[in-house]
Amino acid sequence: AQSVTQLGSHVSVSEGALVLLRCNYSSSVPPYLFWYVQYPNQGLQLLLKYTSAATLVKGINGFEAEFKKSETSFHLTKPSAHMSDAAEYFCAVSEGSSNTGKLIFGQGTTLQVKP
Amino acid sequence: EAGVVQSPRYKIIEKKQPVAFWCNPISGHNTLYWYRQNLGQGPELLIRYENEEAVDDSQLPKDRFSAERLKGVDSTLKIQPAELGDSAVYLCASSLGLVITYEQYFGPGTRLTVT
């Protein structure tokens, strides 16, 4: 069965510093992978997705993620953190081999950005 | 264009009482999802609809939870009777279709507290 592990429930960076949020997945079939962001008291918003095309995926708000099959990872990065990036981030993997499978979410990583 | 609308935003009830949540998806979105998000966790799918048909309700606790999507638009999720462990945020999402690469758009959720 597919699963997602997000390493680090809390990450704190200084404004302007590199953001790195880690996600490792387990899947017996080629996965679809997603990163979502959730601001306080709001629903989730899609940041980016990997759908078996380019391994380096660029998303909104300057975020990008790289699919590494050998490491079963899909880490999220941003070169320079802004205060507005403070939120909770969720990595998700598709379930099953069908492209109509459901999403399996990780437990989330809270990003704190210090001035 | 309006996003996914959910009501109420907050609900506090005593255990053993019934409760209902309402969701209005984005116009034209055939697929509707209900998720439960426990504190400090990622969302977990409860049920998903393709138009009026529930295509995946395997995670819905059918002894106390029910859902409907009449006319393939609005949806209601009900819990009867509520238990303390049902305290969570209930998220509704919609997408163009079941294909997993279609973006899911999330509503702000209903925060349920059972006392």
C-alpha cells in the first residue's frame, strides 16, 4: 500500500533562508506526488504535482520539488523564505496504479519563518 | 468565481447529538470529496462522489456517518450520534473529475467539537 512520511513535524527557518521540507513515499507502482499548503483556518491549496513528466517540478509561490526514484523522495524547496510562507505543508501520494486513485496524505510539516 | 463553500464553519455539540455539514462545490466540478482532518494530521478521505454516485466510501464509518449528493451538486455529511472521537475538521473538496491529476480545490472546512 502507498504511504507518505514527512520528516520533521516542525521546521523553523529565518526569513531569506532556504526552505527544505522532506517527504518520502512508499509505492509499488509509479506514483503521482503532490504538495499542498494549508494556512490557518483555511482549506488546502495545491502547490505542485509530479505526474511522471519532468522530475523537477515548479509550483506556485517560488516552490519546487524534485522526484528522486532511487531515494523514494519528493522534497519541497524554496530558495528564500518569506514570512508569508508560514503555514502547514502536506505531501501526498496517489493510491494504486489507476489514475483515478485517491490521495494519501502525510502528517504535515509546520513551517515557521522567523524575521 | 466562488470557491468551495462549506457551512457551518464551526460546530460544538454534545456527544450522542446529531450534526450535519453542507458543501457546495465549484460550479462544473463533477467530483466531490469529504475528508476528515484530525488535529496534527493530514486529511483522510471519507467518501468521494462522481456526480450523484458514491464511488468510494470504504473509509466512511457507516454505522454513524452518512452522506448524500442529490442532483450531483451540493452534498451533506451527517453524523448520528456523534462521539467524542469525531472532533475534527471536516473538509470538502471538488475537482473536474476522478482523474488524480485534476486539482482538488478545498473548502475552509467545518471544525467540529464534541463535548
